[in-house]
Amino acid sequence: MKLLQIALDLFHTEDALRVLEQVGEYVDIIELGTPLIIAEGAHVVKAVKEKYPDKIVFADIKVMDGGDQVPKSVLEAGADMISVLAVSQDATIKAAIRLAKEHGAKVLVDMCSVKDIPARGKEVEAMGPDYVCVHVGYDIQATGVDPIEELRKLDGVNCAKAIAGGIKLETFAEAVKSPAQVIISGGGIYNQPDMRETAAKMRRIMDEYNSTANQ
């Protein structure tokens, strides 16, 4: 079953909660984006998890070092999933996966800035993450790199996948049809004139796909 994830790349807990008041019912995973985690710390994880206990709360902390140390604060605050950068050392990724398992949480390995995605994807797969994410970074989205095309580089990787990078309502249906299990949209939802309606339309597209796929 495909899951819809909203990436809250905001700076204040109050702003994140205001967005979630509009769209929370339509999403499966609430991503507390890196800017939000840096600005507010583990407090935002606790605040969102308390208000949305039935949602998967994902702390996008992008661990690069200290895999068994850096994630502790967000995991103890109730995060259900954390992120680790695929460009970090293997030991870092493995340590983060071990720590997350101790807390009953999942790990998404972010392929952002990886030069050889097929090769690194196979290496990461062997470490046992829950998701591998093809992520067209914010700073290069304007160059026209297509996250759906990038995802094809992981065709040989036998691991659940996520896709992120400028996905909007106009490209959402195509993203849902891709091999990714998790479709991530941030500003494509909350920067729209009617974020509730945008999220509702995405939910309908995904629900229709899931219903057809399960027949």
C-alpha cells in the first residue's frame, strides 16, 4: 500500500501544527523537516506526536555521523522514523539502524548527493533499512531533475522506496504509479492556495490507486 507523506520544511512548531490542522487527516506520515528540527529540536517531535498519535512521525534529521548518538533525542521524544544520509559511513548507517530498532522505530536512508545511486543503493540495502529514498535536493530542483526518473536508478534494489523532490499535484499521479511506496510532498501541499483541497485530491488519487492495486 502506498503512503502519503507531508514534508514540513518550516521553522516553527506553531506553523507546523497550523498546516496539520488543515491537512493532517489526509496524510499517513508527518515529516518534521530538517529546518524545523534544527529550529525547534526534539520538542516539535513530542508536540506533533502528542497531537497525532496515530500518524507516523518522521524526524528528518539527516544523520551524517554519530549514528548511535545523534538520533537519541528525537527517538526519546517519540519519533517513529528517522533519516540517515547514504553518503555517510557504513558504520554510521548501521549504528542508526540498530538504535532505531531498540526504540521500535524505522530508518529511511536518504540518497541525496549520492553519485552512483545504483551501486550505493545495493550497499545500503544490505544494511537493512526500512526505506531508501531518492531525493532531488531543494537546491537542484530548479535544474529540472525528475525524481521519478532518478527512482529508476534503484530498480535493482530490493528495498521499500520513497520519492521526494518537488512533487506537486500535477505530478502526483505519476509518482504514485512509480515503484515508490512513500510519496513525499512538502510545499506542493502547504504552499498552495487551498492546501486542504490539494491534500484531499492527493489522498483521493492514492486511495484510488491502492484500491485498484489490492483487487
